[in-house]
Amino acid sequence: MFMANSGTAVLTEKENIFNELVDEVLKRHLYPEDKYEIAAIIESLGWNDNMAADVFGVDDVFALAANVWDALQAKILFVPVVHVDKIKFLKYLSMIVISFLRGTIFALPMAVSIFCMLTLRFSLWSYLYLSLENATSIAIGTILSFMAVGGFTQAIARRGFLYIGLGQYYMARKVTFSFLKIGYSFCFISAAAFLLFNIAFSVFPWRMTLITVVYFLFLCCIWLSVTVMYMLRKELVFTGLIIGGILIVFVLFEILKLNIILSQLIALTLVSIAGIVIALYFFIKEERKMEKGIKPLMPRFSIIFYTYIPYFIYGFLYFTFLFTDRLVAWSTNNLYMPYLIWFRGQYELGLDFSLITLVLPVGLIEVFISEIMISLEVDQKKYMVTEIKQMGRAYVWSYIKKIVFLTLFSLANAAALYLVMKRLGSSIDLGIFSSSTTHFVFIWSVISYALLAVALMNALLLFCLSQPEMACKATLYAIIVNMFLGFVLSRWVDYSWAVVGLFAGTVVFVFFTLRRVLKVLNNLDYYLYTAS
């Protein structure tokens, strides 16, 4: 009887010591990586092989660490699941509507510009009756402006959203204007480099070069303003600025009879300045609402800049992809070609109208991404550690359903746009169906942009899970296919066939981004950990 009681007492004492050891390990590291890390922690607590053998009867510290690891797994398994209330239907519906409207409103400035081109024959930076020389200059300046600031817009939006989500408008303003200063400097350096390049190689005459550089600089300012407004969720304000700028052009050009280029440059100047001033006003207004106290320290900007290099690369690659087919088509030497690049209005017209295809799908993308991120926040608390694979599979199937729906919606939207344009073309001369070249480009680009919406959703989800490198690789592959196939077809068949390169590149973009997304969702626990 004594021996039995004594054995029970000894066993209880060992259990107590072991439980205390487990608790000490957890105090040092709440989530140890493996049993080897636990062995290091145990040794740091003063345990050695002899002590482990004497107290617990194990061979060494590593054997003891293995027992502690098993105990920790059991602890994790029996942690109660956090109960999370489901979002009420009306709140969920309002979130969907707001997300959809926000996505479509982002494309509103583009829709306004296209509407003005149809009615007034000009917008803030384009004019239907420009000479081919001036149209080439402005088109080159426009393309270069997107490529120059694309990386800055991605970095500003990414970092700014982070701080605004935390309610730190002071930090958001500081980092945003730091990026803006670098962005403006980069644009001026790029403009100077373009001038020096033209001096060295005499690619374009000076009258064209100066127009290109001036439009480039002002449009860079416009795109940076767009980004700040989008980050502050003031898309309607920027749309108002675009409308105001077009009204200024109307007054100067139609009423005062100034030159169209001079009228647009004056309007661009005023809109650029107004955009930055209004953005600063909104930042200061939000900062005043915050609690007074010690402002958080700004991280070293060099570290922030280095961290966001992948986003810079993606921004540059994305806009390079969008304009590759244009540059390939405009450089095809099968017609009158006074310079290396020569604007082809019939090609551009087909692409411009097909951009409308993206308006509604962008709103749907906003809905889907918001829904996925909200669900992830909830499901991380609902699923147990043993259900990680089950959670990943659930998200894979859910995402496949969303992608299929988005694809069908985008293609149906593209078909509807084609029918609407054809109906309008019977009463209004849009120029789409009167030219076989424009018609051909319009059909292929409408399909391409419908599929591009799918690639954009994939890329955006990769961004949300902090995997921009994956999006960069997919975009690079798309550029290569776009450039190679478009170049070959435009030289062998006709310059308008460069749009087929856009289509093939978009398919590649969709394939590789979808492949990367499925890889992430199949290993969701790992990528959520790295994203945090």
C-alpha cells in the first residue's frame, strides 16, 4: 500500500515538473518552430542530459524536447475555437454594394473622358483632330508617364492604405509625400534623359520632343494625384477635377479660341496643383480628428523603399504590358513612317473604346477581394490547427467559383458592349465599324480586356497576401509573349495584328497569376503567416 501511494506521489511530482517545464517553454516562445527549438529553450533554462535522465528517465535533452513538443501539440488541439458572429445580411449586402460602387467609380474618370471625346471631340489630354505629328508626341508622353509613375502609384497605395487602416493619417501623409517627392524627381530626371537621348540620336524633331516632355510631366502629376485620391477614398473628387479640367479646356479652346494644346496644358497645370492641394487638405483634416499625443516615429524611409521595390517593379511591368502592343503596332514600317514611332489612329480608337469593358468587372473584383479578405480574418479564428488543409481546400474551390463567375461576367459584359457600340454606330459615326482595322482591333481588345479583369483579380489577391514577386513574374511572362507574338504578326501580316499579341499575353497573364494564386491557397497557413 505504501509503495503504491509512493509511486503515485512520484508520478504526480514528475507530471508537475513536466507541466511547469512546458509552461516555461511557452513563456519563452508561444509558437516554437519544432522540437529542436524547444531543445534550445530547455537548455537555456539550465537543463542538461543528466538532469533530463534523472528527473524524467529520458536519454537526453532532445528526447525531453520531443515529449514537450507532443504536449504542446495536444495543448493546441484542445484550445477552444473562438466563436465569431456571422455578419448580418443587410450589413453584408451594404458592404457588397459599397465595394462594387467603389470599384466602378474608380473607372469613372475614364468613362468621362471617353464621353467627352464622343461629344466634344476632346478631353483633358486628347483631341480627335490633332495632326498625326502632335498625336504621336502626346501618345508617347502619355505612355511614358504611365510607365514612369506606375511603380510609385503601387507603393503609395500599398503603404498609404496600411497606415490609413490603422488610423495613422500622420504617418500616411508623411510616407505619401515622401514617395511623391521621389516620384516628381524621378519624372524630371526621366524627362531630362529623354531630351538627352533625343539630342544624341535625333529620333524626333524638337517640336515633337518638347510636346512629349511637357505632356509627360503634367500627366505624371495627374496620375500621382489619382493615387492619393484613391487611397483617401475620394475618387469622386478626382472625377470632379477631371470634369473641371475639361470645362477649362472648353472655355479656353471653344470660347477664347486658344490653341488646343495650350488649352490642355493650362488645364493640366491647374488640375495637377489642385489635386495635390486637395489631397493635403484631406490629410490634415483627418489628422485633426485623431487623438492628440505623441506622434509615432517614422520608420527609416530607405527601409520602406527597399521593402516596396517589388511593387515598383510590378507597376512598371503592368503598364509596360498594357502599352506593348501599341508600340509594336506604331513602329511597324509598312505604311508612311517619318519617325521610329508613328501614331495609328485607327488602332488607338479600337483600344480606347474597348477600355469600357473593364468598368463593371473592376467593381466585381472589388467585391470579391473584399469578401475574401473579410472571410480570411474570420476563418483564422474559426478553424482549428488540424483543419488547415480543409480550410485551404475550401478557399481553393470558393476562389475557382469566383474566377469562373468573373470570367463569364466579363465576357458577357464584353459582348454587351460590342452590341451597344454596334447599335450606336448605326446612328452615330463612332469610327469603329467604318474601318476594318478599327473593327478588328476592337474585337480582339474587348476580349483581351475582359480576360485582363481575371488576371487583375489574381494579381490583387497576391498583393493582399504580400506576394508581389509572384505577380511580377507573371506580368513579365505576359510582356514577353505580347511583344514577341505581336512583333511577328505585325511584320508578317499587318500592323493591326499586334493586338493579337495583347490577347495572347493576357491569356498568359491569367494562366500564371491563377497558378500562383492556387499555390498560395493550397498552402494558405504558410502564406498567411508570412504575410503577417
